[in-house]
Amino acid sequence: MKKFYTTFNYKMRNRRRSINAINKKKKRKDKLYVFISTNNKTDESKLSNTSPPVIPIKAPDDFSLINNTEATIRYFNSAQAELKKHNRILFDISHIKTLTTDAIAVQIAKIKDTSFHKNNGILGNGPNDKNLNKLFLQSGFYDYVNTNGQKPINNKKLLIHEITNNRVEPDIAKNACLLGLKHTFGNEYIFEPLYDILIEVMQNTNNHAGNTRGIYDWWLHVYNHEDSSKTSYTFLDLGVGIFESLPVQSYKRDFLELLGLSSNLDLVPKLFAGEIKSRTARPERGKGIPQVFECAQDKTFDKFILISNDIYADLKNKIYKRMSADFIGTLYYWEIANNNEILIENENEN
């Protein structure tokens, strides 16, 4: 017998279908939902009645890997520990007092990395401080996450994510050079040490990828400081890290007892001196980390930091230390500055 539906029946049926469709969509989104709010008020509807729970992870007041390294690493490691328990997390940076662009780059890379988020939900907010929030916006952060209405304002694509197949990206390296050089020096003459560094760190991600060679994942962030001619570069890969890479592990096996090596700290001078070889001696592979170290000594670089595993290395001042917190991956941070401008400013002050 044929069924007849009243207008009310149709409305109720369509309402049920809509609710079911919304619930299905929500379940799909719940696998990885990134919520960033610039008004710093967490959307209660996203947090209520959720299972598993949302665990707030509070960033250190000085949110910076280069300046407050171990506390910032622990912030990310705490988040990962909760995600491994299949909890959701809230990245809370609302209260921070200082911020550097390297921390922003790492937070984006972590959010986008499957091995970090484990398909669990990540929520977050922005800094309360107006100046820090401006820096946060200008960094290009909102180009890479889903938000509740915040529109990206970065039209220069200063943060670049690339997955490549056993090759470097010379065009990206060139454009990254020009972006900094134009801001810092007012011209676009290629500065070879800067270009060489970018090529080498791109290539070296292949050596840090663990047992799987050929596919590597990296992030490059370039930031022109509005209040000065300084440009900051952050290059990041989330592989196993330099000191857990196959070349270094091989060196440890062969020379640990012979040379009396007791920690990764003992390996740093040997790494920069080129005593620890990469997986291949083919000349087209470049000179690797020793070349990065050599280029970093140029006076154009005001600061040059390397963080990997339990090692913090200041390449400019040749100061190296072992950390109690472990950074899984490799981060390079450096700044270029127009030192002639700095000299003129100092002379005028005197």
C-alpha cells in the first residue's frame, strides 16, 4: 500500500536527514580539527560533550625555541604525549610575553604532521598581546589551519611546506634568498652563502629521514621584521634528527669506544669538521653540515642556531650544549642583518 506524507512528515524526515548528515560530517572533522581564535575565547561548542577530553597545553611565557629552548620543547612534547593517549589538546599561547618566528613555524609543522597529531583533535588560540598577535598573524599561520572565521593576511607565502622526492628545490631557495635580501639590503643580488645554506639544509633532510630514504618533509619560514632591516629564516624537518640519522649512528658504532665518545655533545665538533660523512660521497650531494657551519661564520649572519635531538648549537659563537629535553627533528634558525646600517646607527648615537 502506498504511503502518503503530510507536510509535517516531510519536514520531520528532512530534519532527521540533516541532523544525520551534520553528525557524520562532524565525526569526519573530529579526526583532525584545528581551531584557532584571535579573540582568545575558545568556542565552548567545540569543547563541550567531546570524547576524548581536551587537555590544555600551556606555552611558556617566552615562547621561543632559540631563546627558551628546553621549556618550549617540553611544551610540544607534552602535547604529543597527550595525543598519543588519544586525547585532544588545546595549544594555549594566549598568555605568552615574548614570541619568535621559529616557534610559530614549529607549531604549524607539528599541527600538520600525521605522526604528531595521530588523527586526534588539536585546538588553539592566539596571543593576547596585540604586538605578538600581529606577529602571529603576519607569520602566515592562518594559511595552514582551519579557523572560526580568521582570514589569512599573509599574501607573500613566507611559510612554505614542501614534500619532495629526493631532490632540493633551487627555485624556492632562490626566492627565499631574494625575499630576505630585498628587505635587509634593499637589493636582490644573490648572496651565495645564504643560497648555499638553503640548498644544503634541503638536501640534508634526506640524511635525517631515518631508514626511509628519498621522501622527506620540510618547512621553510622567512620573516621580514617590520621594525628593522633584519630577516629571520627558520628551516625545519621532522625526521629522526641529525644525531639519530644513519650516518651519525654508523659513526657511533665504529668509533664510540675507540674515541671515548660519551654523548652527542662530543660529536658536534666532528660533525662540523666533516669527519662524519653522509650516506653517499657523490659530489653532487654537496658538502652538507660542514658547509652550513662554514657559511654561518659570514658577518652577514647575526645569529645562527641549530637544534636537533638533545643538542643546541650556536654556530656563530661556537657554543654547544646538551639539553635535557629531546627535540625530534632538526631546526635551523638564522638571521641576516645589514651590519653597515648598524654601524652607522651606533656612530650616530656616539
